[in-house]
Amino acid sequence: MTPQSIPFFPPTNGRAHEVCGAGAYFFAFTLAGKLGGQILWVREGWLSEQINPTGFGEFVDPQALLVSVANDQTEVLAVAEEALRSGAVSLVIAEINKPLGLTAGRRLQLAARDGKSTALVIIPQDMGSNAAETRWQCTPVFDQDVSTLQCWNLIKNKSGTLGVWYVRWDTASRHLRMVSPAGERAGSKGSPD
């Protein structure tokens, strides 16, 4: 199946969306690869882990990604808002570590709408904003044959439809593929071959 067969992916342009879970970076890079164009990733400077171009190069050209380091969450949100409003980037990824309030979430929505850009906020579990259009919970799934297998759970959707999809990244074609859950694939224990 092609990436277009996954409902609600990519999320609606001109809106702010949220992602949480251990697979949040995978989701963010997959979205960046799908949208193309220039991407801005805004994060706080104290975060010890770094985004490595060799790790995301199979999803998006490292030259298309600009990483901005901010002093605190307020600054992260201000930079994200200005970048969204400018319309100069197709995607703004903002990484936060504290709850996102309704006012801040609404400001991101308005900026994304005005700039016709997509906002993706990487949030800690259970710390999203009511203003988010969608919220995804993404977790890696162990599979000895597929190293990029993920479970994407759409846990909030303002259009009302929720769901769970198992996906993997196909490096050769540079596309996201939907797959059956591990127990339902041919050759899996307990499934018909």
C-alpha cells in the first residue's frame, strides 16, 4: 500500500498536530519526508540527545532541515509560531517537555493557518493541548524482519475518527507502508500461512 492509504496521514496542512511516544521522532521524520520542502526543528538547548543527519537521511535530505536551539519552552513556541506564520517552511517541528496550554496551542493553530504550514509538536505522554487537530501516539514494534515497524495510534482527532495502524518505512522506495499487525502476518505464529 502507498502512504496515501493511511488515513489522516499526512495530517491536515495549515493545522497544528501532536505526537508522543518512543516513535515520535520516526513519525516526525516520516512526515518531513512526505511533505518535502524546508523543515524547521525547534528544541531546547539543554536536551542532551542530538538529531543526527545519518539517522534521518533516509527520510529527508539533511540540507532541508534546520535545527534551532532555544533557551526554554516559551522561546521554542515563539520561534515555531513565527516560522509557521512566515510560510517559509512546509513543516515546523517543536519539541517540548512541559504541558502545552490551550492559549499556546491555539496560537500555533492560528500561525499554521496563516502561513499555510504544518506544525508538529512532540509532546511528553498525556501533556497535549486541546487545541491540537490530531494527536498521535507512536511506538516501535519489535520484529526481527522489519527494523522500522511502528504502531501509530491516532488518539485524538477533531474530525472524530480514531484508529491504529502498523507501518514501516521502505528505504528503497522512500515511502511509508501499512502492514498487518505482527500476529496477523503470513508466517507469524498463530496466523494462517
